[in-house]
Amino acid sequence: MMFNDNKRTILLTLIVVALVLFAPLVSRWVLDQKTLPSEETYYNLRMIDQFKDQGVQDKDILQNKKYDFNLFHFIFSKINLDMQNIAKFLPAIMGVISLLILYFLLKSINIGQNDIFFTIIILATTPIFLYNFTTFSPEIIVFPIFLIGLLLFAKKNYLSALFFGITALFNVMYVVIGLALIVGAYLLKKRSRMLVGINVLIILLSIGCGILIFHINYLTSFIPLISGLNGFLIEFGAIKGFALVTIGLALIGLFSWWNKESSKIAMLSAVLAFMVFALFFEGSRLPIAILIAIFAAISISYLAHREWEIFMLKGVTLLLILCILVFSAVLTINFQINNIGDEKISAITYLSSAGVTEVILSTERNGFIIEYISGRSAYLDGNSYKFNDYEQRKDIANKIYYARNMNDLESLLKKENITHIVVDQNMMSGEVWNGRYEGLLFFLENSDKFIKIFYDDEIQIYRYLENDLNQ
């Protein structure tokens, strides 16, 4: 199938992207689900509310911990619209806009129409892209800004420096990748020293402003969340990762493009280094996904134009690749649809009306939702890994979850000021416990020190009476 004109490629891009990105919204509407699809969405909504109430802060007031300024929260705190609806619809809209910008970027660097189309389709169905553009987070703003910076840089426009500089106030990983691409373009003699120098200077100044004016600790971005394949490939359980077939296609495309030409060794090494970098640092994956999608598209073109001894086998192979890509997209979309049920929100809303004043224990995954809905501090949340006491808190949480002695359990609960415990179905089905009467679960059900204050099939909430000042 040939895409030999711009209008056809753009039209097909819009249709495919719209079908993919708006699928979770439509599905949640059909299922009458009122929740938002990601825990990160609830964290960002809470920080926007804090900015509206308190102005620019360097502390997460609820958690009483350092907060690294993000321009995303500041921008949306100035918008007097229904943030719930913005959080619901804007990510998909920005996803469509991002892929249209990507189309013009790829066209500007002389990539063929077929490869452009396949690149966009592959990226649109990549789990890391789908996750980020169904989640209300800084990625939905910084990614298109980064793409505009690349597009302007490709066109030798000095305004690229402004867009690259802005990215430092959203996600420093984009700055790192941008610097690598800019310096690489200079070393390959594809851009002038003046253009490269101005871009590097503005980026460094932006980072300096982030540190000196907004007190951003950029080093926290370089803390790996889940290292190895468990956090990188969806087949191994990653949520914000890649499908194995996409990585495989990218490697085939990369080495077919290289074709043992010595002049391409630097580019080959750089792309492989980017892929290894993405393996460890989650924040770098979305921009690096562009490179992976480009070479995966080259791989499809390579397989499609290669002579096969059995012609039917070529068609079957390409169809199988397409099906696997679609399947990985469906898995991510299904996760985003079913990730947070109405029952969980109802249960945590009950906490806010129950007069909870102290700390609530649950998994890190539930932390952001607990904090946004109840207005109370979670013992662990999705940002806890950034702080020095993370390993200690995680160890204490595990001691509580797997406690065998009531006295030790009470000592820990009192010391950490924990009054309520939220237990969901995932926690009871392998995420924390494998058996109903294991560790803390046994005491929750059998000790008179705990009372069940909320229960349904998906979630249970217990109150520890000895720490409860309102009993």
C-alpha cells in the first residue's frame, strides 16, 4: 500500500490516531465509568489545586515533602475551567496534535511517505505513548513542545532553542535527549556551530533557572523506578513500556539500515545507547519511542520489499506483526479502562467523610488516589521513591503487611501514626498477599483492634482503633 500524497497520509493518520486514543474515553462512557484512567492524573490534579490555593510552592503540603516545580501545574492552575473534563479529554487531543507535528518533522528530514505512515501507526499503538496520552500529566504538553523544537531545529530555525529550553521546566529527560541530538547533528556536520551553540546555551540556562529559581532537583529524574525487563516490556508486566515485537522490529530495521556501512556506525551506536537508556529511565521513554518507531517502520518496509521464497509467508508475517501491535495497544487501552473502578473512588470518598486525620496505609499505586480524594496523607505514593526515607518506609510497610505478631504490628502502626488501611482486590490477589489469612490480613479479620468501615467486592477499608482519636 503506497501513501504517495500528503493528504492521504494525514487523513489516515487522523483516523487511526483518533480510533486508538479516543477508545478509552468512548469505552468508559459506554460503561458509565466516572473515574479518570490513571493514578498520575489524580496527583497532577491535586498539585494544580494546591497551586490554586497556595500559589507556587517548593513543598507538597499534604505529604510535607519537597516538591520539584513543574510548569505543567503552574499553567493549569491559571485556567478557570472544569479540570476533571480537561483531564479527561485533553490528553487524547494532544496525542493527535503530537502525531501531526511528528508527521511534519519526519517529512522535513526526508523520510519516505510509507515510512512516515508506519512510524506514526507504530508510535500511536506503542504502550508508552498510549499510557501518556490517556493520562493527564506533563507529558501531554512537553512532548509536542519537544517535537516543535526538533522540527524548528531540522529547519535551521533559531526558535528551536526556546522550545528546547522550556522542556527543562517539564521533564529534564527531554533536555538530555535534545542535547544528545543537537550535539550529534553538529558532529555529523548537519547543523551550523552557531545554531547548535545557541540551542545548547539556552538549554543550559534553562536548567540553571530551574535549579536556582525554582529549586528543582533534577537528579530525582535519574532514579530508576523498576529496572530491567519488568519495567520495560509489557510482556514482563510493564505498564509504561514497549511491546517486545516493537523492539524486535526496531532492531531489525536499525541493522538493515546500517548495512555494515562504516559511516553509519555512530548513528547505530547512538540509537542502541538510547534504547539502553530507556531501559533504566522511564521519563526518557516517550521521546526515545520516536526513534524506536522510525526503525520499526523501516523494518516493515524492509520485510515488505524483500524477496521471499514463499510469497504467502511474507503476507502472513506482516499480518502477524500488525496483529501483535494491535494486541499490545488493546492491552494498554484495556488497562486504562479498567485500572480505576468507581468502587475504589466511592470507598476512598468515604474516608474523606469519616473524619480521617492521620496516615492511610495502602500500596504506592493507590497513594495518589487516596491523597486526592480523601485529602489525607498516604504512607506511600508514586513519588515516595524520590526521598531518602523511601527504603525505610517500604521496609516498614512490608513488616506491617507480613506481621506475625500483634504486638509488633501495633508498635509499627502507632510509631508511623497509621489509622486506616485500604486493601483492594489486587493486593489480595498477589500484589501483596497470596492467601486470605496471611500476615496483616489475618489480624484485620480477627482482631478487635481493627474495625471494617467500608466493604465491597473490590476494596475494603479498616480502622485501627488504638490510633483513632475520633472513636
